[in-house]
Amino acid sequence: MSEHLEEFKAIIADVDDLYKAQSVLNWDQQAYMPPGGAQARASQVATLSRLAHERFTSERVGALLDLLSAETRDLPYEDDTVSMLRVLQREYVKAVRLPAAFVAELAEASGLATTAWAQARAANDWHGFESHLAHMLELKQREAEYLGYSDRMYDALLDEYEPGMKTAQVTEIFDAVRRELVPLVQTIRAHSDRVEDAAVLRHYDPDKQWALAHEALRAIGYDFERGRMDRVPHPFCTTFSNHDVRVTNRILPDFFNSCLFGALHEGGHALYEQGSPDKFERTALAGGASLGVHESQSRLWENLVGRSRAFWEFFFPKFKRTFRKNAADLDAEKMYRAVNKVQPSLIRVEADEVTYSLHVMLRFEAENLLLENKLRVAELPAWWDEAMSSYLGITPPDVAQGVLQDVHWSMGLYGYFPTYSLGTFFSAQLFEQARKELGNLDAQFAQGEFEPLRQWLQQKIYQHGRKFTLNELANQITGEPLQTRSYIAYLKNKYAEIYGL
């Protein structure tokens, strides 16, 4: 290893350590920190953000990037060092445009807003969060201006989570999918009496739900020696290293789906992170390629695996053993149908597969309107209720189940929401290819054999870390870039069978 590369890797390792330390504080804030610690925690996170930003955006890092790019110009595109430099060059160009003081200001505001959001949601109090949201919006508008954009302000923020993706492309993809989803939802609703979901709406003991969620995570391969699960208001996965990947979850006593599928969803993210190679640790290549690719993994395990008939053939005996009285009149087929009930719902993270992306499209529209000052923050709750009625045919009874349900805006994650649907589309594309290469996945799942699929994903996705973009991975694995054809076909075939269409 050249002296330049050794020096460069040492700097990047320091930066990574600072960001990981920040992640620990963010995880603790949402999982365990008492509300009184909000101001001090915001200052601590701001300091770490500023230090990491200053270290990364130094002139020396820029000089080393130039030197190393010249030294490695003859190496292949997929080479580890070349890939690391490519990823860091992309991030460096953006980072140097953000003043260190602004980075610290954004981090501190986010810390305060996140605590305010949790309190406002619990109290069903829009006004307790409104000023924080307005401040975060103003900061994200400033960030977009610092980063620069040629068309839409949203482009600058979207690129943070899905490199190279543009607002116009997302709009085109969403419009095409919406044209397929809306009539499918209408057709299913006309036959809604054909699927009964009372089985998931019974009271299930919270502690037993938690234990069962642990069983599900172990079944799909999540390593509890390198992870843990904790309770939070809004589930997430966080990574401190590939040997410390933590999931969080929540329990609703009278809605079974929330805890189990929350665990599988966050478990999908965690498998990706735990599968990141040791050689990438403390470099720019550790972890997931993009938020869309990451979401493809969570949605794959949550839906294409966890909501499959074969999964319930395997998992139902565990479910019945855990809930003997509640499950006395149930069988695997009834549970399979119950967890796949299509019904417009208020909460995005609890939405069924067919209506889920409509929730995402609503948020994508809201973010663009807010950023471009076509919608004022004070008008957002009323706009939200009208949009929910338009998109899903239901109106939230309060802000806790409406505009306050997601933590993302408090954390400054504007441009993040579209990746949920882009990943959902990619998950179906990947799963279709896995079926071609692995044979009868249903037979494997019915026997509790999930390791062949996990190993396939390890080979195709996990081992590459952040080396490739979503479209590059899609082309490598399936022979074509991201497409929605597989997703629409999957939904139509599955739900035509379930609903007898």
C-alpha cells in the first residue's frame, strides 16, 4: 500500500469513527435517553458532526483524492481502492460545499427536533413540533442551495440517498406505478369481503410478541451475537460496525403485524450491514450501496419472504405455540391471508404491500411542495388530511396518526422517502432473479431454510458494500436497470390468487 493510500485510509477511518460515535448517540436518544437530555445530546452530536466534517473536507483530503485517482487510473472499475475513491470523491465534492458551522447547526437542530417530535406525537400536539419542522425545512433549503442543483431543489437532497437519481425520474416512475396501483386497489376493495383479517387484530401479549419477533430474526439469519433489538416509537436499524448492527421495533398489543413485520423489515437492513465485509470496515465502502438498495433488502425479507404462504407454513407452528388460546381457531392459510389483507390504512409502516407506495408518493409530493415554498408548514396538517383522502380514501382522526407519524423530517431526512418505493420495486426484481437461480424458494421457506437466499444476497449484494449504485447492481444481477415490471406482476399475481380476481 502506498504512503498516500495509507495516510488517506487513516483519515477516512477517523472520520468514520466520529460518524459512528454520532450514531451511537442518536440510537441512545431514540431508545433510552431521558427527555431532559435533549439539549446536551444535541450539542454533543453537533460537535461530532462538525469535527467529522472538518476532518473530511480538509485540503489534504482533496489533495490525496487527486493523487490517488492518478495513481489508480489504470486499475479496473470494480477494484476496491478505485471504488473507494469513486465513492469518496462523490461525497467530498458535496461535503466541501457545506460550511462546518452549518453542519453543526443542522445536527443540533435535528437533535432537538427529534425529541420534540417524539413528545408531540405522544401528546397528539402539532404545535409542539411545528416550529421545529419549520426550522428544519429552512435548514434543508439552505443545504440544497449550498449543494447546488440544475432543475429542482429536491434533486440536491435526493442525491444524498440515491446517487444520480433526479426528481423527474422519480416522478415518472411513480406516475407509471400509480396508474397500475389505483385500479388494482379499487378492484381489490370491491372484493374486500373475500379476505378476513380479524386474526391479526386480536389482543396479543406484548412480551410474547417480542419473543416471537426474536425467533423470526434468528430464522432469517440475524446474528444476535453482533446485534440486539430495542423498543422505540419508530423502528429503525443502525450500524456501529458490521459486528454491532442493532435493530429497533415497537409493539401494538391489538395489531399483530406491527411487531413481527417490523422485525423482519429492520432485520433485512441488518442482514445487509452484518454481511458487509470486514475489509471494508472504517472505510467508505462499508454498509449499503444506497437507501434504495438498502430498502430492497428490508422489503424483500418483510414482504416477499415474510408475507409468503411458504413462510407461514414454516412459522405458524411457532406462532400457535406462542399464542395457544388466541390461535386455537387459526391455521397457516388463515394467517397468510390475514397478513395480506389489502385495506387503506393511516400508518405507512403498517400499510399492506399494494397501498404502501401510495403513502410514499404522498410524502414525495409534500416534500417538493414544502421545499419550493408552495406549501407552508402551518398548512401541512390540513394538506396531509386532504392528500390521504385523495390517495387512500381515508382521513386521519388526529395528527399523531397523520402528519406526525414519521420521524424522518425531524431528523432532516428530506429526499429519503422515495427510496422506500424504489427499494420496494427493486426487491421484486431481485426476488424474481433469485427464483431463477435458486429453484423452488417456496419449498425451502416452508422448511425454514432461508440460508440459501441469504447466501445468494451475500454474493450478489452484501459483499460489494457501497461499491456500486442501484442501477449498476441491478444490471449485474438481473441484466437490466431498475424496472417496475416485476413488482407490478408480483402484486397482480399474488393478490389475484388471494382475492380470487
